[in-house]
Amino acid sequence: MTMKLSFNTWPYASFPVWLPAYPLEEVIKRIANIGYDGIEIGAASPHAYPPTLTRERRKEIKKVLDHYGLEVSSMLPALSGGPGHNVASPIPEERRHTIEHYKDVIELCAEWGGKTVLYIPGWQVFGTSRKQAWAWSSEALKEISKTASDYDVTLVVEPTPFDSNLVDRCDDAIELMEEVNEPNVKVMFDTHHALYRKEVSTDYVYRMGKDLRHVHISDNDRLAPGQGRGDFVSVISALHEIGYDGYLAMELGFDRRDIEPDYVARQAFEYLKPLIEEVERNSIKNNAAIRS
């Protein structure tokens, strides 16, 4: 079983800061040339905000993806900003707008050959109880999962303590998944958020186990893996141990303008690819030793 590497487009996009900003075709080319298997596309302009994508443009992007042999590993919604896109908002119109945004992202992801869309459970606004915010998010996820099922897309719940206040922990994500109880709703985690909580990333791997369908890789402070205090040797080993063969999506450096996106993309790839290969070589060698 081989883990695959993808790169999230945020460092090349205008989200959440305005710069750097590159056309999606250019980003696809650069990520493919570095050696990535896939691309995780954020649903923000100028890349993939559904309301600003014509049918012709969608087809053009699919041709570029096919030309470079790059899979869409996953897509995720654009959050906050003017629209908000908070499924736990006390404003009914915002909740409805966000649910429809997710459905648009799911359709776009499927059109480009993707099978995974991230579910960010929203955030509790002052004056709203946690119980109510949770209920709104759970109801939204239940509805969105029906559309995702129609497109053969899996939704993965991500705990995001660095940015939000509703689904903070591994167990929160698992609880929401189990409450919704749909076969195409699973979980994921981001090593950046685990490090922020001063938790051990491998604990998330073992705790999520068979329900873990996607992983975000980032060192502390959104640094490339190997540049901070994260133990990615253990993370890769744990993922291999549970039989994980999905994507590791690099979500790096997008929270500031002073970023060299090509540089962090190369840093992450050149650090992680050898780790994956070494773990797989050792596994083959150990299995051979056991058989002999």
C-alpha cells in the first residue's frame, strides 16, 4: 500500500490573504513538475470558487489536470471572509448559503475526478450555545452527505482548534461522524492542529483508524514538515501500520504573504517522499524476514 502526496493550493491562491496569486493552470503545472501525485484545490478565487467558474472553464481545468497526470486528491470550501460559510452560524440564511456552497464544491470536485471533500464543522458565534451550534453543524452535514453520496464523494470531518471552537479534538470529529451516521462521512486530521493542541499526531492516526480517510500535513506554524517540532517519521510509520493508502495533503504557509510557494512545496515533497519509501522498504524487508 502506497501513500500518495498532494499539495493544497492555498499558498498559490488569494485565500485568506490576497497574495501570492497564480492561475490554477499554472499551479497544476508547478505541483506536477515537483512530483506530486495529486492536488488539493481550495474553493476560492482565482482558482475554484464555483460561482465564478463557467462550464467552459471547468472543462479547460480538467484538460490541464489530465495533461499533467495530476489527480484531484480533495477539495475544501473557502471559509470566513464576506460570505462566512459557517454551517453553525446563528443566521439561517448563512447556514443555507453554506450548505449550498458545499453542494457546489462537491459537484465541482466530482467533475474534476475528485472523491473527497473536507467538512469544516463551523464555529460557535457569541450568544449561541455550543449545543445549538453543534446541532446546526450536524444537521448541515447530514444534508450535505446526501448530495455527496449522489456524486460518490466522501466527506471528511476535520478538527480545527487553531481556527475555530466547535470541533477541536480527535474525539469531537469522531463523535460528529458517528452522530451523522452516514457511510460516506469519515474523519481526517491536520498535524498542524494536533501540534497546536500540544497533542501527539500518531494518537490521531491510531484513534481514527479505519475511519481515517484524509490527512493534512504541516509542521507547527504552518511550516513544511521537518522544519519544526513535528515527528513525521512516527506519523508515516503509524499510517503505514494501520494500512492507510490515501493522500497526505500538504497544507502549508498560506496564512501569510511572505511565502515562496514553490519552495515550501519542494521542501515538503523532498522531506516526505523518502520517509514513505523507507517505511515501505522496511516493511517489505521485515515481511521477507518473517517468511524465511
